[in-house]
Amino acid sequence: MNNVTINRGQGGLGRQPLGQDFVSGMIFYPTSTTLAITHCPITNGQKAKLGGISDAIALGIAPNHFGETKAKITLTITAVGDVGDIMQVKYVDCQGNVTILCNYTLTSGDVTDNTGDTLATDLAAAINAQSGLTGFTASPSTNTVAIIVMAGQGIFSNAGTPLTAAVTNNAGSPFAYSHSVTTPGVASQLDAFYYHINRFFIQSPNSTLYVLFSESPSSWTGYGFAEVTTLFNYSTGAIRQIGVYQDSNVATAPTMANLKGNVEAIQEQVAAIITADNFGVSVLLGATLINPTGSLLAAALTDLSICNSEHVSVVAGQDGGAQGNYLYNAYGISITQLGDVLGLVSRAQVSDDIAWVATYTLSPDGVENAVPALASGELLSNLSSGTINSVDAYRFIFGRQFVNDSPNGTFVNDSHCATAYTSDYAYIENNRTFDKAARQLYSAYVAQLAAPLVLNSDGTLTNSTVAFFEGLGEQALSNMSQTNPNTGRPELSGFSVTINPAQNVLSTSTLVVSVSLQPVGVAREIVINLQFAVTV
């Protein structure tokens, strides 16, 4: 039967598919000791794609202190005290939180046996009676009580006297004891891994995160960071930014020479990716500023701009009062704000500076990162403004706050890259904008490789040929210069695509397309000229 048929076409508007600007990666370096633990959920070289923190937990990266060695603290009783004395055993953790293990009242049996054996047995029983609430367990032996601290304390219990026994003495002979750490605590490395993955998804909940676990080297120079290329290739080039958590527990203290050498090694990896794929990836290094061997304090930091590593940024900030600080004290190695900063980069429009105060914060819940510190453990509140300004000028990334806490919160100081501030690629948003444009231009032009180039009689390219190839570039970039429907602002202020029709394509078989990008500016400084006036 005769009819009119309308076929629905597709692609005429040239709309781009949903972007992948949010796709990120993280590289972790478990030690050989961690990997050798029975039932360790990760293996050397393991890679995975995560769509949320639940995927990490399913992988075995969970806040369960896997592989931790709990410290054992032994109390040796040297004087038993008197009947009716009340003994309170308590533990004060790194955050100042107090856990009462028991409040035990001495009996006549405890005092009659002046060896301390009976008191040790009764005290251990009192501690174990509260174990379900406190997480501490105890075992007696002659006149000693061996106490296993609660999970998650790592090395914190190894120094000082966080565990004490205080006695309210009625009269007569006082209670006395000595304190010793008979089994040093060792933190769970996976706790730190979980922390960064969790913070990433808190900041960027709708993102994709590829992870790679690679056995840590035994020296600072052992980091070649080939894992950057490995993870990029595993994602088939989808990754736009990678965080590298370098929790180096090597035999030597961190130094600026080693840090700069690692930054430059990462840049070499990115340069190789650019050579192979025509576009780069931004890498954030969560650097070790302190380990059990020594520290690299704020006053010892020097300028990263000499590294000429435009695709690498160094995250030197750390939480100073919540979970990050807790992990730092348990681990004894820099934790950094890597997960948070990588999450902000992932969530941000490519043209945005993650230091934009009105839009991006390191402390979305008002708790984590509410007390800013450096990854050396130094609180910013204890540093002079001159020192803080120097760390910023040296192009490190960390959390900062404003005068009178207005606006309230902790924010990124700036989106520095480890290169000169005069470079066109001095900031993360410069690189992300350029790399996105490069990707889109590559996609637009790659299908035209070996395409015919029609010439005029004088050897110049015809107008239609020029228009066609210029149009490919303009269509590729047009969505970046238009208002992003998700953010209400463009990623480029403008652009131009031009082709010189006089170029000799017959001799070279090469078509040169010149593209200029006009980026979106950033209000890094706002100057207000304020004065009184007779009239206004």
C-alpha cells in the first residue's frame, strides 16, 4: 500500500556523548610484608575498576585493619596497694579519646597475696569483662598483666604511656607498677588504601576509579612509576587523572632530592603516554614527607617548579584532627589528602580551578580536613604565614583556611603543577582543558587519515576542502565553548581552527591544521580598591 515513510536520522547535530572527564585512577604500593599476609585480599600487579566504595569493600579493601599487629603492653605489678583501692586502667588514643578498660576494686585476696599474682589475675578478668565494649583483652602471668590494645592503633601505642593504671588509694601501701611494650604495634597498610578510595568517592560519588596495586620498592630511587602507564593502558586510555599514594617506608628519610626525582620520573611516564597517544594524563603524587626514619618538614621544602613536570602535582596536605590524623598517628607515615584532591579534580569541570572556594571544599562534612595540616604532621595553625606562603609558592597542594574562618571550611590552596608558574601548563585545569581538546580533535580527525585532498589548478586547497577540515575541528571543540548543561558555564572562552590553503600537501602528504584555544580565566587574586569619598 502506498505510504509516506519518515526515517529517523542520527548524528546530524554533532552532539558529543557523555564525557569521561571524571574517570580516574589510583596507584598503591603494598609492601612485600603486606602481600605475604595470609588471606591478603590484594596481589602484586592486581588491577580493578571501581564504581563506588562498595566495590572496594567487595575487593577486600575495607576499614577492618587487615594485617595489623596489635601492640601488647605489659603492666608489671611491684606493689599491690590496699583493700578497697579503686584501680582504673585507661587508654588515651591519638585523638585524645579515653577508653576505660576497667574500674576494679582491690579485695583482701589481692592484698593478702603480696606477690601481685592474684591481683594480676583479677585485673585481667576485669579488663576482659569489658572487652566487648573496649576492644582490649588481657592475660595474667605471675605478677604481670599483658594487655592487647584495641584494633586500629598501629604504632601509636609503641611510644609514651597511652595506657595507664591510676589508683584511688584509701591509705597505707600504695599500688605501683612498671610499663613496657612487649610486642610493638604495626599498622594496617590497607586502612590507608581504603581511606583514600573512600575520600575519592565522597568527593566524586558518580565517578569511575581504576586501581592498581604494585609491590613497593626498597629504595626511593626504585620508584620508576611505570605503573602510571600500566594503569592508563589498562583503562584503554579512559583515565584522565591518576593519584599515586607513595607511602614509602624505606630505610632512609624523605628528602627533596628524592621527591623531585620521583616527580620527574612520573613526568617521563606521562611524556611517553603523550608521544604514544597524543594526549596526556594529570598525575597527583601523595608524597611521603615523614616515615619512621625521618621527616621532611615545611621549612625544608623547596621549589618544585625546577622539575619542569607540567603534568605532575604534589599533594602535601593532610587532615590534622579527624580520620586522616588518626591514621597518620597509627601508621607513622604521611597519609596526605590525595583521595580528596583527586576526587575534586575528577568532579570538577576541566576548566575549573579546584581552589574555587564557592564550589570545591576539602571538608564537605565539616569534620574530615576541618583541621588542616601538612603531610609531615605539622598543623598549619602552628606554622607562620611566611612558611605557609613559601610552601604555596613552591607549588605544593594542601588545605588552607581563611581569616576568621569565613567562609567556613578547608579549601585547596591552588591547583599547582610542578613547573614554573609562567608556563602555559602551570595548573591542573590548563592541562585538563588542553588534553580534553586534544582528545576531541584526535577523534574528529583520525577517521580522515589518508583522505583525498582536492586542489585548485594553482596547487592550493579548494575552499570546500578547507571548509570541510576546518569544520571537523570546529565541531569537535564547539561543545567545549558552549555552556555546559551540568555546570552552566563553558570549558573554553573561545577557539579558532584555520588551515592554510597554500600548504604543499602534494609534496608532504601532510595537512597542517592550526588550532588556538582561549582558556577560561581564573580569579586567583581579587583586588578591592576601597576608600572614603565626599560624594558618590
